[in-house]
Amino acid sequence: MNDVTETEIEPAPPEVAPETATPAQIGEQKIALRQTYRTLRKGLAPDVRKKANKAILNKLLASQCVANAKTILIYAATANEPGFDDVIASLTRAGKKVAVPRMTKTAGVMTLWVVRHVDALVPLENSPIRNVDVTRAIPIEPKDIDLVLVPGVAFTATLGRLGQGGGYYDRLFPRLRENVKRIGIAYGLQIAESLPIEAHDVPMHAVLTESTVYGDSELLAPIPAAQNEAVSTVISPKSDENPASATIESTP
């Protein structure tokens, strides 16, 4: 289901073969693809977005990876991204530590902070981005993270990722423990057939949309209901809202 029409989407440029593309060509293509997928994501109807968000969160809350993680790194979503505002406090009550990255003045560098409530995320001036209010948070080292939920402009079914272009996450990933899993979070229409991937682009272990798990499906396999009782009712679709009906799989 997709309320964006073809005339509203700027088509992506022709794909450049990785073996012949120059760094400049790859950079230009990434810029164009970001514009395309941001337009797609922004064009989602509010009711479709709401249902998709619920479906994604419900799958996460009932998953093996969340159940097994003590400290989860989420992200402060913008208005157009799948987000976690509704579950930060609930995950904290369930005994999890919820960490959020904080952008610094050094390009490409983030620090990580444990928050207990969404009020710890405050908007930057004249920006859709929110940052951590350090007076309401506790610093944490990357080595203490157990699971990373990763934002992206687009992903592929083969677990490639197109980020915002700042390199923040690609710089963060090597600072995590080797066994920490990276799960991309996206709407279905953000799944591309292919993306220009460079050597520094770190792949995901799995990608989760409202209707599909790509990659290691065992990470997002549901746990027994009783084990997840503490958080399983935080966000449950109403009886007349079927998460499957929120499917918005599409590619430009």
C-alpha cells in the first residue's frame, strides 16, 4: 500500500557498475538515491505510517534479539522515520537500558547516552533532528551495547544500507563488540533492488520492515508470550487494525 504516485517521485539515475564507477559517480548516485527515498518515505499517508510503526515495534518487542539484549542502542527518529518514542520507558521498566546516539561538533562522531524517557530527546534549533539532553542521560561506552537498531534512508534485501551521508554509524560500528548485531529498521518502500556500496559501508545482520525480515530471521523470531509479558502489550494494534494491512512494500 503506497500513497505516493510515480509523478511525485524523482527517478533515481541509471545504476553505475561498481567496477567502473568513480568515487565521484558513486557519491552523486548516493545523493540522488537519498532524495528519491526521502521523498517516498515522506509521502506515506499518516494512517499507513501509524500502522507500519506499530507492526515494526510489535515485532521488535516480541523478538529474540530484544529479549536477549540488556542494552539496546536505538535512534532519535525524525517525523518520517520508524521510531521508538512509545517504548523507551516501557523497555526501561522491563529492565533494559536504552541508549541513544548524540551528535557531536566533530563531524562523523557520536557519543552514546542511556535515557529513561523520551523527554531526554530534545530538538536541535531549526532542525528536524533531536539530540540527547545530557542533563537527563548517562553516558555509556560502545563496548557496553548489546544490540543496535540502525536507521537508514534505504536498504537492500541483501542487507546493504544507504545512510544519511555523514558516516556516523560506519564510524561507530567498529567500536562495538564483534558479536553485536546490527538490525536495520525501515518501511517496506525503503527496500531497494540495489544500492551503490563502498568498502566503508557496513552491512546489517538483518533488516526489519512492517511486513518482512531480511537476513538473519532468527534474530527477530518471536519469543514465548509469557517471556515477553513485560513489554508485549505496550503497542498492540486494535482488533480492527491488522498489521499485515500496513504493508507498503515498494521500490521506485
